[in-house]
Amino acid sequence: MIGSVDFENWSCPVPLRDTPQVVMGHGGGGAMSGELVEHLFLPAYGSAAAPGDLGDCAVVPAGGARIAFSTDSYVVKPMFFPGGSIGDLAVNGTVNDLAMAGATPLYLSVAFILQEGTALADVGRVAHAMGAAARAAGVRLVTGDTKVVDNGSGDGVYLNTAGVGLVADGVDIGPPRATPGDAVLISGDIGVHGVAVLSCREGLEFGTTVSSDTAPLHRLVAAMLATGADVHVLRDPTRGGVAASLNEIARTARVGVELTERDLPIPAAVADACSLLGLDPLQVANEGKLLAFVPADRADAVLAAMRDHPHGAGARRIGTCVAEHPGMVVARTALGGTRVVSMPIGEQLPRIC
Amino acid sequence: MCLAVPGRIVSVADVDGTLMADIDFGGVRKNVCLEYVPDAAAGEYVIVHVGFAIQRLDEVSARQTLADFERLGILEEEFGDGWTQAARQVGADR
Amino acid sequence: MKYLDEFGDPDLARKLVEQIHAVTTRPWAMMEVCGGQTHSIIRHGIDQLLPEGVEMIHGPGCPVCVTPLETVDKALAIAAQPGVIFCSFGDMLRVPGSGQDLFGVKSAGGDVRVVYSPLDALTVARENPDRQVVFFGIGFETTAPANAMAVHQARRLGVRNFSVLVSHVLVPPAIAAIMESPSCRVQAFLAAGHVCSVMGTAEYPQLAEKYGVPIVVTGFEPLDILEGIRQTIVQLETGRHDLRNAYPRAVRPEGNLPAMAMLREVFEVTDRTWRGIGTIPDSGWRLARRYREYDAEHRFDVGGIRTAEPAVCRSGEVLQGLVKPHECPAFGKQCTPRNPLGATMVSSEGACAAYYAYRRLDLVPAS
């Protein structure tokens, strides 16, 4: 059936035949998700796939313009959490994937997969949230679809949004452009969204003041580009957190990244929740945040522009792109030691040890 | 093993015959079983592991330890002998 | 967080490091027993700051790593049974048994759930009276009181559809077994701070005396670990072998009396096979006879399990401190956190995982 997949000559040390079934880790945004794409999907698509790695957003030529095209599915549980809902994520997430390519987001499609038995009032709340988020972002919801599945507990809304936008001439933003010497910037506090969602996940409930930071970032990006700086890379560190995003960029561009732990903006409430559960804040999901690689001599100007914008108020430099240890992200600890910031494996789980 | 973190008791209540506490971990709040430190009261700090308070945190001792760390090196300068000082600190001269 | 952040202060850490260098005149090898301490040492780069010749040997203090293979296989067998809700701490979900792990069981349709506390599993049982709820009760002495309470409450509240698969391991017999090993290089121990929060320090002076090794009860934050190391080296340099408490804010000599009373009530000592090490007599706890009805091993038929450890995995030698993770031929090749061959690579604090996560930079040849 999947005849073009060569099980014998993979470079990955972990043949897929070890897990003949899909496991939760495949959706975690970490190494396992990447392997699924690299070793199962891409070989299967063959020449039908555009060159590249099926990244977050494709920029493709069409009718003389450059169109940015992205899709994302949202399966977050619980559906409603402090600061937002699956509806906000579905709109902002795809808007942001387009924005990370430097595109102006224009139109979204919305596909609902509803579990039989879900309360219509809940579906309505999600839809309202989507409408509000779309208006706030200045995008239109132009086409959609609805399906119902008869799956067990009946408390699920799964959403897919796809989006298109336009990329202006001369804008070329993407991981391959990461260059040794670049300053690595973050637009604000990290770990916020992940902690907000975890705090109401069944089995873990804990009280926190942390609210999801979901937000559309295309106007922040526009402000950054308006400085005239040649922004090399933009990435919103969603599933897998800052660790996953930086590892992916490092691997794609064959560069190294060095972070300074002391410079990471981790709010106390996030640090405390991570301490309690044994999580690494660098691996916790973010929503309304972006990472940027910019030429070092433009870093200050870009930071100033970010801080002037409501979604970049907490922007800071957290590290540097380097030529050493390509593909690896390293952090200098507060004590002066170094540690490798690993690619998260699958799902982040709370630990007891 | 044993990821256990310190937290401050906000309130104590009996739930189904079990002593439970609402604990503040610097902003994160969690409900924790207090059966193993039953005389701990609101305002006190405990160490929490997998949803259970396993020991009181002795604040006086904590402050003392930090003060000892602060004084490290200073005493060496005063007494000029890191050896004796270190040995004294581990009670080796007792 | 109060009483946490202060113990990571970089300036105080520097002072402690300077003191360690000032008192060290010879090479020493010490073992930190607890996996949480291993994690902290490597994550903060503490071992990089120590004097040349001071070696931290990573001990078998990760309950995830040492849970017997047969017990993991029993867990997998129980979790796969229809009608069972299998609850576990997150750490155990990726531990490989002879064939697969709990994630694999989940993907095949098993109802496997992560819980933060054993009492959450009991709540699941009360909310699902028509299902059998089983809790995977692993851990060292630190976790045992929590697991014991779940069983005790189940009896008190008359919850019949709840049982626990118990596999506790104890630190003092492990220390003895390590010192009895002919290839042992350990000259001192950093004892596990939170184990002693529960059990007190009474079991350790006779070990220090018998084997002539300093034992320093040590915490987990950077300053705690550095202080534990400092006190240990001072003892080694002055030829002493005493029990000392470097974590007094959380450890009292008498331990936690109500917790220890519950442990005596609910558990009894048993021989335990430590994965990768072997059977250590009287090194574990199982449910006491009077609680047999809550013992998942009795409630479920899990006989006839044939265990098979992958031959190339050297977790056992790593756990005993005989081999460093990167000296194992499979490290980073067949065995990675993504596809662990052995439990030391699975647990976030297993020595191999800690090395893989934090140390690969040093081990990568300069390009």
C-alpha cells in the first residue's frame, strides 16, 4: 500500500515498525511528529509534495503573486480554558502561521468535526469565539464544513482552519535563512498558554492566575518589518514550546543556537506550575508569542518596534545563532554551566521523580 | 525521585473524613492531602509530593542555611583557615 | 517560589563551588542516590563546576528505571484488559516492558490515564463504579505514604472496584548492595533528601559505619546539592565516615511519624528484583496480607509472563555506576529517549536520559 516507503534504509535510528500504531506522541509537535512527516508522509506523497518539509506555511507562486497557504487542526482539551477557547486558537493559530511567513492573512476556511452528543451551547460558544477572533484579526471566514462522528464520550469539538494570505515582494522569511550571528528574540513571556490549559486538564487541576496568551501576531510582524530590518526567521512556538521551534530551525538551517537562561522571560506563575509538575518551561506551548532571528545590528531597532506594540511589550533578546554545534540548541545555565535544550519527544507529561 | 516542592498552607478542611489543605505554590494553588502533617496550620510551609504534604518546611532552618551560605568565604577571610572552618561546619570537630 | 528560588542563587552557588575547590586535594568518587539529584546536577551543569577528579557516580535512585521488568509486564497485561481503567504517574507511561509500553497499550484501545496523585486514581474508581480501576503504585519511600493512603482510604470508604499494583523499592538495602558489589568505586553517598523527609535518618549511621562511607542527606536545588557535595568532600578529606544532614529544613532525624505508621500498617517488606541490577533481599515493599483484596496482582490473573530484556541494554551497569551512559554502545544510536531500550533512557531523570538531554554537546566531536 505504501510501497514507496523504504523500511530498511532509514537514517532515523527508530524505525516506525517499532510502533505500528499511532500513539499520542505523534501529535506532540516534537521529534515523533517530525518523524511521521519525514518517514511516512513525504515518501508516500512522492513527487506530489512540493520541495520542502511540509512546514507550518507554504509560500507558493500563483498568478504573479506569492500566496501564503497554511492549515492547522485544533484538538485541545479542555475546549474552554482561562483566557480563551479552541475557537480563538483555531483562528489565531492559522493567522499566525501565515504571519510567520511574513504574509498579510486574508481568508480562512473552517471545518468542524463534532462528536455526537456535544452540547450545542458549547459549539455555539466556540463559533462566537471564532467570529470575535476573526474580526479582531481582520480576516474573513469564507468557507467551511461540518461533520459529526459518533465517538464515545460526546464532548469533543475538533477544528481545522486553513488560511491564505499575500506575501509582498522582497519578503523572504523562513528557517533556511537563519544565519550565524543573528540575534534570537522572543516577543514576550513563555509557557503561558500551556500552563493555562494544563491547569484545567482533568487529573491535574490546579489553580493559577495564568491565562492563555492567544493573539493574532500579523500586525506585530508588520511593525517589525516596517523597521526595514531583514528579518530572517519568524516562528510561533506552539506545541513543543520554544525548545521544539529552535531545534527545528537549527536542524533545517544547519546552525546552532545559544540561549542564556537568565534572559528567558518566564513568569513566576509559569515557573511555579512547571516546578510542581516537573515540566521544562522551554517545552511548554505558547500561543500569542513569536521567535525571531534578525541580523545582530538590527536587533535593537526591531526590539524597540516590538515593545511599542501591545503584543510585543515584553520582547527581549534570549540568545544568538551560532555556527558551532549545528542542529543543536544549547543554554548557559544560571550557574555558569551549559546544558543542551533537547527536542521534546512526544507529549509533555507531569512527572513524580 | 521525589519531585517535592514547598508550598504555603492557605486553608485546611475535612473532605470525606480526610484532612486536606489548599496550598499556594507561589501563585499556583492545589488541593493537597494533609493527613501526614495533621497539625500544620494556615500560614505554614510544607513539602508536597504527588498531592501529599510529606513534611513541614522548617523556615528558621531554611533561613539559617541560606545565612550559612552567605557567610561562606567571609569566615575564611576572618579566620584564614578554610579547612578548620569547613570541618567545623560539618561537625567534624564534635 | 519561596524556599525554592533562593536555593538556586548563582552568587551563593559560586561561593559554594569556591569552597569545594578550596577543600579538595585528591580525587573522590561519590554517588548521588536519587534520580532527582542526578537530573538537577546535569541540568544545572553542576558536575562541570567540580574540581578535576571529583566524580559523581549516578545511582539507581530512579524508581521508574528500577521497577522490575516483570512488574512492568504485569502492568501492561492488566491495562490491556477490557473494563480496566489503568492509572499511573506520567513517568511510567514510556517505560518499555518486554514488548511495548503503556502508551502502546493506550493506542491499542486500553484506558490508560495519567494522574498526579494516587488519590486521583481513587476518585476515578468512585466515579466509575462499573469499571475496575488499577493504580500503578511505584516509587521509593517518598511516594509510599501517598500510595498507602489510597489503599487505606479505599478500605475506609468501601471502594471495591479499586486495586493497586505495588512495587516499592527501598534506599538503604540498595546502598548496601552497591557497597557489596566487587566492582564498587563509590566512596561516599549523597542520601536522598525526600526519602529521608519521610523515613528520617535512623537507617544510615550503621551503613556509614559498616562500609566506612560518609553519608550526607542532600536536597535537590543547586545550593543543596553543592552543600551536600561540600560536606561530603570535607569528610572524605578528613577521613571521616559519618551520617550528616545537609537538608535540615526538610529532614528531621525522626522522619514523619504518621507517615511511617501508615507504611507499617499497609506494607510489608519483601525481596525485590531491581531492573538491571538483580534481586536485593528485603529491598522492597508489597501490600500487607490484611490489604490483599486491594492487591492488583491477586485480583487479576497475571501469571505466565515471560520477560525479555533487550540484550544490548546496559541499564543495569549504568544504574550501578559501573558504566557512564555514553560508554554504552547503544547510547544515542539504537537507544534514544525517542526509542528507549531500557528504563534509564526513559525516565526524565534516568542517567541515560539526563545525559542525552543535557550532555550531548560535550560528547559531540568538534566539527
